[in-house]
Amino acid sequence: FILICLIGLIYSYFFPFWIPNLLKKIPFLSKNEHLVFSPLFSKEEKLNALVMSIFRYAVFSFQYYLVLEAFGVHFNSFSEIALIAVCFLFTSVIPTFILSEIAVRGSVALFVFSFLSPNDVAIFSASLVLWLLNVALPATIGIFGLKKIQLPQKA
């Protein structure tokens, strides 16, 4: 079932021309005359974006795996990879704002990984370290980088 869904998603990503016809069959969408489909990106651009997204996901997953291992949270590799994917899914679905992001990420990690490890402090710490490495540190560097940029003055 998952393989069929994955194939359907990939097909829809590269060949989305059937989607408007499907959406017109939904009653409340069929009345919307503004529902127009226009392919914005070529297949090559879509493939490039997909490859970069997969690479980014692999890097973040590997980081999570290494940090969990460094904090002593050990599972078998398949379970850990699956739980990391679930953790990323939940974290991306739950809406957050900047002040609550650390707590939400930590809570999701505790919820997901606590099924296989009682080490709550290590799980939360791993989530915090990832947030610091991937969000806080680049944002801090960006803030100092923006100070050096001269913006044009309005006339």
C-alpha cells in the first residue's frame, strides 16, 4: 500500500495534469472558476528540487541518528530510522512559532522515542542540540551577516 501511494505521489509530482479534473469533481471546488492549472516548473527543475530535498532529509536524518547515538539512545538501525521519520513528520505538521519551537520539537521527540528508550533527558537533549545546530546557529550567523550588508536608502 505504501509503495502504491509513493508511486502515485511521484507520478502526481511529475505529471500533475490530471489533478484539476479530479478537483473539479469535488462539489465545493467545482464552483470555483479560478481553479486553473499551469505548470510552473519543468520536469528537470522538479527532479532537481526532489533530489535536493531527499539529500537534505538524509543529512538531517543522519545528524539526528548521530546525536541520538552520542547521547546514548540506542535502537536497532531500522527502528531508529523509522522513528526519526515519524519525528520529522510530526514536527512538520504541528504549527509552531519561534518561541515554542524548542518545546514542540522536544515534546515530539519524547513522545516518539520514549516508546523504545526510557532516557528522556538524552532524547530531549538530542532534539535541543539539533535545533541549536540547524536553526539557532545559522540564524545567529545570519543576523551578524545582515549587519554588514548595506541596504539602499529610500529617496
